[in-house]
Amino acid sequence: MIAQEELLRARILVVDDNPVNVELLEVLLRGSGYASVSSTTDPLQVAPLHAEHRYDLIILDLHMPVMNGLDVMRALKAVETGAWLPVLVVTADPDKKMAALEAGARDFIGKPFDALEVLTRIRNLLEVRLLHRESTSYGARLEQTVRERTAELQRFRSAMDATADAIFLIDAASMELVDVSDGACRMLGYERDELIGADPAGFGLATHAQMAAQASPKRASGGQPELVETELTGSDMAALPAEVRWQLEVSDGRRMLIAVARDITERRLAQQRLKHLANYDSLTGLPNRVLFYQTLHDTIEMARDKDGRVAVLSIGLDRFKLVNDSLGSMHGDELLRQFSNRLVQCLHARDTLGRLGGDEFALILPTRDQDEAVHVASEVREALRWPFDIDGQQLQLTASIGIAMYPDDATDPQTLIKYADTAMGRAKAAGRDGYRFFTAGMNVQVLARLDLEVALRRALENGEFELYYQPKMNVNTGRITGVEALLRWHRPGYGMVFPAEFVPILEETGLIVKVGAWIIDAACRQVAAWLASGIGEVRVAVNVSSRQFVEGDLEEEVGTALRRHGVDAALLELELTESALMANAEHTSEVLTRLRDLGIRISIDDFGTGYSSLAYLKRFPIDKLKIDIAFVRDITTNPDDAAIALAIISMAHSMHMQVIAEGVESRAQLMYLRRHRCDQVQGFHVSRALTARQLGEMVAANRLAPDDHAANDTEHPTLLIVDDDINALAALHRLFRRDNYKILTAVSPAEGFDLLAQHQVQVIVCDQRMPFMSGTEFLSRVKEMYPDTVRIILAGETGLQAVLDSINSGAIYRFYTKPWDDTQLRDNIRLAFHHYWRVNGARDDPRRSRVITQDEEAEGLRVSRR
């Protein structure tokens, strides 16, 4: 251990052409107790002064006139007799670090520097310098001890034990430890006897190859010691970072390796802290410009390998300088910290946010396209909508955002960021609080969207919104039972804008909260107007978005609208999606219960497309379920859609809820839903969305003459014939007409499905060979949707195997070949009807006149051929 007094007596020379820097370092050193400190501003005098005084440490600047620091170190090597050049380089140019170390500097520190860090570095270098002198004397005594092989070895060990560093003596021939110091035992946690004779590679001092290289003849006694860093493994198996100085001593033909190890844990931690400071912004903790560029470079490399895309967003606070100058830099820094925290909340897992300087931030969005970049830009802008609290003062700020895309705009990080900055400048020039793409083509889309957003913000104030109303009809009575309020926008200069174009923007920007409150108020006002005009009571359903439910005060908005217009709560219905219900289940349940207690009906819109959890149907006070149009569109032809719709109807009725099917566009869909006990329908088959005046007229007319969709399907046995051959269809119609059946004919499977939806059919006769869908495929679907029907195929000689397979699977009752025998076919169709009435005994055959004998049934089950 080097004594403190010895360290403070060390001779130190400060070299810098700037007298202010020299004076600063002299005051710092003398104030820390160093007594022998001198200085010079002339680099030419350094080597002569060192030759005369033999300084223990030279603190050297690199950039000096006449002679730079690198040349000074070359001159010092000429006068330094030892192998250790005691130079600490202090400079403002961090790029010169490697050049300084290669020139012989022992350490390097950048300007401006931290005083405590400089003093720590100086102390460490002085300890190494003084220990270097001691280790040289140790080496001489060791050589003498090894040569004499006498009791003086113990005296040398005592000298080794006097230092805090770990000293290892290794026989270069056997690569075994000959002796170790007490410092080595303490460092590794072993007893001396456990280390003597051990393999140094076992605890990480060096590999055999490395020790062999150190023991080579080139490193004979008197050569320059080599300094390496490694990690030693102690008795507790923990890794210990160490700096090892190797020296080869040769005496009487015997080579001895001397390894002096020093614990550099503190230095490593300091390096890590320095690395963090070098790569991360000290104010926000975000990656700084250096690390951000490196991360962008790596992201681009990955995208290039995977043929992906990368979006870079340059984000600048608008008018930040004005805020910073007005409130002071301390409050400005706090604003930047809060702003960076909000930006972090907009990130996804693989995104990277960095601070490039001042109020400029940047985002890396890997594997994103321009639409996703627009979405993130909108999220950033929305994050700024809430005021910042700076020491009790509320500040409202906006940001301008520039977007550049890899590989569309550039393929290297520098150009990509430059283009994003350029785009940000365009956004600021365009009025701030916006975003721009660098590519002109992308900007066309962005400008159109921003223009739409600006127009939407004015639309509510300018009264450009209007409500249309689409009626709902009771399928059993044909009466209009209520309407759904639908938002429309009459944009000046553009006309009617489709909801699909502007409603998503209302959701993204949060405008839906205010617009939603307006819709509730406007709906209640219209209900009151219909009452006053004599139309009477019309129940209006209003859609409530999930964002309106979470961010708005729905209960207050509804109550205020009802009181303002004097409307009964029973005439207002709220439609919510499953996602809106599940956003905050406990809060949702409380609010809906209170609304329900007022008399307001609650419906679930688009049921089956959201969470589809049955648990909330029991938990929430729900009155109605609306079957989504996705399940209604093909309900008469797709067995899967039909099964889902019927399951929803059955489940809702079992839980005492009504069911509304939306998107009903044909009579076939209507009749199918009616037959399966759906309560109400809504869609173009009933009516398109109407203005308030048109809707009032329709309601008045409907109350006088309801739309009666009822049809008596059970008065006659009904036979459906499907054949794309018009002549065959006409012949079959003539053949069966004499039997007094109700005969339905279809020239395609699609038309057959429509007729099945509208009529109660008992027997189906279908041709096998038809375009688009064969008879067996058609009847296989019919079996799933109408399993009670008796299904018969008329087939030619070809394709019989498919028909037989369908019979075996139960899709077909039986088949007959073409051409057919009229008498035999009539008899078998009659048997098919008897079979239907016998199997479905709940209904009586109105034309049943005799009992089917076993012989007749057996005859009918046989396959008929000519």
C-alpha cells in the first residue's frame, strides 16, 4: 500500500498552452494536498524538464502551438529511461483518445472534466507509477533469490506482501505458481498453500498460450512490461476484473514470469458510468445523438436483411424557446422531462426514442409503413393535448413532426434523419401542430387527412352535422318499433361525407366525446319534435363509442338531454360495443345500472365481433343484442353464419333479451329470421337511413298499414324443384301440379336458398349437374340449415359415386336417374311427403288420406332406375 504522504510528495508537471487551464489544475492539485506541482505553457520544455526532474506524472494537453501533445510524448520517450511513461492526456477532442494511448499516454480524460474524476485518475496513476518503481526492485531481488535459491526467498515474499496488489511468481517452464503475495491470497480468497503449485489458468490469470507468449525470448529481462485486462475467478466463483502487468525475468537460464494484478472494479464502474454518460442524455435519460444514430444504423441493417421498412420521426416542440426564455432554463428542463415521459408512453416494444439536442426528439419505428407512422404521430400530438404542470403553472404546447421512410427516402442514418428534420421544418412552416412526410406523394395523403381533421374540428361549431334515422321493424307484426340515429356530415364545398371517412378520425382525435354528447342531445330534441308534431312516440337508439364512455360523462350527458327536451327516458336507447363494455367493467356496470333505472334501454351492437364473453351478459343490465351484419349477410346460404345467428337468438331469448338483426337486405333473410324467432330487423330491405321528416312520414304510414310479412306455409305440402334446365323444370312442374302440391321452382342453388328461407318446404328435388354448385353440394348445405327436409337428387349416369357418398353421409334421402318414369317418380315423391310427416309427427299432413303400408315404404326406399 502506497502511503498517503508519499503520494502527496509526488512530482507533477502541468502542460497546457492556455494559462487559465494551467492555473485551474494547479489550484485543484494544491488544494488536494499535492505539494510538488509545477507547470509550463511551452511544450518544447517538457522533455528537458522531465530529464532533469523525473516527474511522477505529466498532465498534458494535446492541442498546442509549435508542438502538439503527441509530439511531446515522442520526445519524452527519448529521455524516459524506464518503461512506464507517466502521462495523463486532458483534451477537448474525444476522437484523439486512441492516438494518445498509442503514443504512450497512460490515461485519457475529456474537457470539460469533473474535478473529482480528475483527482481520482491522478491518484490511480501516481500509485501505479510508484508501484512500478517498487516492482522493478522486487524483480531484481526476485532474480537474486531465484539464482541463489536460499533463504532470501522468504525476505522477497515479505517484500511482496508489503504491497496491496496481487503478485504471482510463475515458473515459465512448468507454468505453475512458485509463490504468491498476501495480496493475491486476499484477492482470490485462497490460502497461500492452495495457490502454490496451482495452474494460473485455473483462476483466469492467463491461458497457457498467453503465458507462453509472455515467456518468449523476445520478452527477456529489461523489456517493456505488458499490461492486460482480464477477469479472475476467486474461491466464491465470482468474476473479479483485474489489470495484470507481466514481466519476464531470466537468471541462470531459468525464466520466471512475474504477474502483478490490481483490482479495477472501481475503474470498470467508472467506465460504465462514463459510457452511460456518453450514450444517454443526462436530462431525460433517453439515448443521445450518438447512441440514436447507432441504433438507427442497426435497425436499418436488420430491415435491409428482411426487406423491411423503417420510419423515422423528428419531433420538435413548437415555440419552446419562448417558453424557456420566459420561465427560465430550470422550468424549461422540467418541461422537456415531462414531454419525454409522455413520448415514452406512445412507444411500442421495438420503438426507440432519443433526444438529439435542445427540444428536438426523434423516434425510430422499425417494420412500420406510412399509415402506422401517421398513427404514432397522431398519438404524440394527442399526448400533448393535456396541459403540462410546471411549478403550478399550466402550459399548453404543441409539436411539429417530420417523417422520413427507409428505403423510400434514404438508406443511411444521417440522410434519413436530415430528411426527417427537413419534413419537421415544413410542418412548422405550415402552421405547427402537424406532421409532414419528406416524400411529396405521402404528403398529399397527409395534407388531405389534416385538412379533414381541421374541418371536423369546425364542423360541430358550424352546425354541419345532421342525424339520419334507420327504422327497425318487428318481424311478426310488420310495425316499426324504433329507429337508430346515424351521424351524417354535410361538409361545405364537398357535400355529404361518408361516415367511414370521418368517424375513425373522430375516434383518434377524441372529438367523438363532444360529438357523441351532441348526438344524444340532438336525438332527444328530435324525439320531442316528433311528439309535438303528432307523429307520436318513436324510440331512438344512439351509438356510444368506447372513448365517449370512458372519457365523457355519459350519465350526465343523457340526464341533461332528457331534462332539456322533456323526453321520457323509455324513448332513448343506448347501443354499446362489446369493447366499450369491457374497458372498465366495474365502472361500466355501475353507470349502466343507473341508466337502466331511469328507464333507458341498453343494447349490445355488433354482437359476436368483440370480446364475445358470455360472462358480461349476466353481469351488465342488457336489454337487446344486435346480430352483426357479418353473420346476416349470408345467413340463407352459409350454414356456419346461420348456426351462429340462431345460437345468438336462442341464447338471448333464454336470458330474456330481445334480438335485432342488422344488415337485412332481402325478403329471404327476413323470412328466415322470422321463422327462427328473431324479434326485430334493420337494414335496406326495411329502409335506408332517412331524414327526420322522411322517417316521420314513414312511421305515420306504417302505423296505418303495417308491412305484413306473414305467410302461411303449412296449408299445402310444399315441393321445391331446383334445376338449371328450364325444360326439365317445366316438365317436373307439370308432372307434380296434378298432385295439388305447392310447387316452388328455382333455376340455381342461390335461388333455391332464397325460396327455402321464405317458405316451409318439406321435399326438395334437385338436379345433380348445375354450374357453380352441384346438387349434392347444395343439398349438403341444406341438410345443415334445414335438417327436417326430405332431399332427393335427379342424376344422370355420370357422377353417381358422389351421389352415393352423399346418401351414405345422410345428406340425400334417395336419388333417381334421368330420364325418369313419371308414374314411378310421382309415387316416390308422395312417399317422400309421407316420410316427412311420419318423422316430424308434430305436424299433421293436411292431405294424408291413407296409412303407408310397410310394402309401400319398402318400395319407396329402393333406388329407381330405368
